[in-house]
Amino acid sequence: MNILILKENEKISDEKFKITGSKFLHLKNILQVKVGQKIFTGELDGLRGFAEVLEINPTSILVNVDLNQKPLEALPIKLILALPRPKILKRILRNISMLGVKEVYLINTYKVEKSFWKSKVLVDKNYETYFLQGLEQSRDTLMPRLYLKNRFKPFVEDELPAIIKGSTALAAHPGPHPVFPQGIRNPLTLAIGPEGGFTDYEIDKLIEAGFQVVQCGTRILRVETALVSLLSQHGLFLQ
């Protein structure tokens, strides 16, 4: 935990927060905080700064916060991602959050197994747990927004043209396509398919919606590897 992220339900007053549960245990047992110690802190979807430990009780810690730093700047990328298997999805959600992507669309494709949509990760916004882990690692506070789109054709035809407006729209797909361009500095909408890539029909529909098809190179990468590789080539990444 590189930042203590506080939520609205932990607020006692404008400057005081009461920390319980797993965060309390982490602060007490792992970080072994002391009264008077200052911890880098941020309020979820809000400012960052420091929290001073005021009290350490058997089941809670009381802190006083001074938040005067802006959140980290979001990476200007919208991600369109074919829903991966649940175990991989957890890692991908952490990576997305760590890297600063704030708008994610999980879509259905021919090669996505129907059972993936019943994953516990997607129930009751459980995915926010993995987004939060990414924020804690990267010292960010802005929670990514995730949209579930389990019907490919209506999404691509009815919604995607508006989503990509004003951005460079690229679909990563194996084959004899132009290489993914490096150093893109304008907003980007990036579509990544399932293991093995999109079908020909899906690629045609993406092209109709306004996407250019590109390749990641001669090597066939796993989805989570391709994701990090492609995002890191954006010209504003980690600036």
C-alpha cells in the first residue's frame, strides 16, 4: 500500500476519518504506524495529501487529513477489451488501474466463453476491489469506470462510433497489419481481442465503426502482456 485511500463512509468530519477492517489491520500490523505518524493519503475520487495518526484503538485508527494535491493525471486512453477469463481479468484490472486508464469497456466476442460473464469479479462491482489495489500501488485516487457490454454487434454499431469520436481508434490484431504506432500523443481508443484475436467478422465491424487494425509485432502475446506493451507506447504514458 503506497497510499491510504479513504472513502466517504469513513469520514467523521471534514478532516477526520475512522479506519477499520482490513485497512486498519494493514496499518497496525504491516506498516506498524504510531500516533503522530504521517501517511501519504488520498480520498477516493478526490485529492491527495497526508494523514496524521491521532489515535490507535483496538479495532480502529483515527486520522486527521490534509489533502491539497491533485490526483494523478489520467492516461487519455479508452480501452475496449474482450472479456478474458476471470483469473486473468483480476490481473488486468489491477494493471489498468495502475497505468492510469479510467474508461474501460468489457465486450463479448465469438471467442469469449459465456461462463466468463457469470464471474464473481463482475457481480456487485467486485471488480472495484482490483481497481483499488491498482490505485494503492500507483498512488492514484481516481477509480476507473467499467462498462459491461455483452452484445457485440449492438455495441459496435450503436455506441462505439460516439465513444471513439475525437480519438485515434486502433484495434490490435495478429496478422500483416501496420505496426502499432509509437508516441501517440492524442487521445486513443484501443481495442484488444481475446486470446487468438478477433474473428474476421468482428474486425470488419470494428473497421466500419472507424478503427484501424494494427499488429503488436511478430510475437503472439497474451492479453495482459499485449495490454501493458501497447499502453506503454502512448506518448503521454508515465509523464
